[in-house]
Amino acid sequence: MIRRVIPALLLGLGAVRASAQTSAATLLKLEDGWARALVRRDSAFFKRTLAAGFVYSEDDRSSTRDQVLHDLVSPADTVTEAHNEGMTVHGFGSTAVVTGWLIVRGRNASGPYEHRYRFTDTWMRQASRWRIVAAHDYLAPQR
């Protein structure tokens, strides 16, 4: 009996590991999609990935999903480039936390800028899709 159980367990662990790797790859693609959507002001992408009840915090303020959607599609600046660096996925079953750096370049009333945000995004699998349920960004001081 044990001879049949151990191979089944090992096979099951391999499937779990493969599923976790697939989820991690999917989440990294979604994070990169978020950076591209910033440049394009892609409201459809944001609406699709932000969960109902989403909460966002940056430095000392918090925002709702609707406030974030408004700020993303009607900004006071123009984003010319955005990309992620150093991302890590921390999986917890149907929930995952992605940490990394978001680098945003653009132009506002004061002129050109480059912002580096240390981010923590919490994703949850809902109705067969990954959606962001919470996010925090810290705007790093200029070097």
C-alpha cells in the first residue's frame, strides 16, 4: 500500500509545484501588463484586474478602487515609460503577494520626472482570474 501512496504523493507535489510556477509566471506578466497599461492609460486593463473592494495606499494616504481608476485614466501628467524590476512572487494558495520596483518616467507641469516606487501588490484568484485586492506603493526619495 505504501509503495503506491508515496509515488502518488510525489506526483501530486510535482503538480502543485508546476501550478505554483505557472501562477507566478502569470502574475509577473500581469504586473508587467500593469506597467504597460500605465503608459497607454488602458482603463479596460485596470478595470479587469482591480477587484471589487480594492484598496490602495501610497505613503500616508489610502484610496478606493474608484478613486484609483479615476487617477489612472485622467492624470495630471503624461507617463512616457514604465517598467518593473526585481519582482518576487510569494504564493499562498489562491492568494499571492508580489513585491518589486516600479520605475515610471514622464512629464508633468514641473517638467520631466523619474519616480521609483517600492510596491507590494496582493493578488487573489477570483472566478478563474487573478485580481489585485490590495496594493501599497512607497515613492522612494530622489537619489
